[in-house]
Amino acid sequence: MSLQTMGERVDRERENRFLAVHTAAHDRIYRYFRRRTDDAATAEDLCAEVFRIVWEKSGHSDDLSVIVLFGVAKNVLRNHDRSLSRAAGLMGALQLQRIHEPAEESAVLESIDRLAPKDREVLLLTYWDGLSAGEVAQLLNTSAAAVRMRLHRARKELTRILQQQTVSEGAAE
């Protein structure tokens, strides 16, 4: 077998591995961004950026697991958020979007926003992104026990916040 033939086979194997991972994880990565960004176009752009980075960095034996993709997605999102913070005008657009959401959904989102950042992230990664405690622990570089504890606290605090809102809404009526 010539070096060129072997090189083409390696490239095809790499491409096939990448396409399999893309097919298996694209929707999950897209939903991760969709919940954390203003619009579908931004989410799709960030999702494409994740797969571009993974393609460029993937070698013959690199691990292309979902948790690796979520790690890249977390970094892409962090960079995106830094860019947004430099453009203060976009914060006003986010507030306008929230005004037009249904009241129940808006109340839940506001309650989630009131959680401590670490607790909120664990809650979102677990319930909306469908990651296990072990996967969340690996992504956040902590132990699974710490993730379970944060998740317990986040659920308890979210319940308290929602109950407090219900009581205050009942008193206002």
C-alpha cells in the first residue's frame, strides 16, 4: 500500500468518524446554544464553530465523544458571551425578547436566572442538555458528588423561588 493510499484511507476514516459524531451530537449541541443565545441563527453559527474546531483539532486517534464536544461548546459560548458583553446594546434586545414570552415561561426563566451561576449551569446541563452527573462533572472539572449536591441545591432553590413568586402573585390578585 502506498503512502498516498494509506493517507487517503486515514482521511476517509477521520471524515467518517467526524460525520458520525456530527450526526449523533449536532442537535444536542445546537439545543445547548439555542437555550443560551438570542436567536436560532446565532445558535447555528456557534454550533458550526464547534464542529469546525473539532474537525481542525481531530486527529486519527482523538476522542470525539459528546463530552468533548460540550467542552468545546462551553469555550465557544464563553468567547461569544465575552463578545456580547462588549456590545451593551444587545442586552436591551434580550430584555425586549423576554417581554414577549408567555408569562409562565418567563417566570420560570426568570427564576432560573436567579439561581447561583454554578447551580444554574448544573441544572441546565442536566435537565436541558441531558448530561449525566458524571458527564457534567467531567465538563465542569469537579466530582460527580459535587454535581449531585449542586443539582440538589439548585432544585431546592428553584422550588423556593417559584413558590415565592406564586405566593406574591396570589397576594397581588
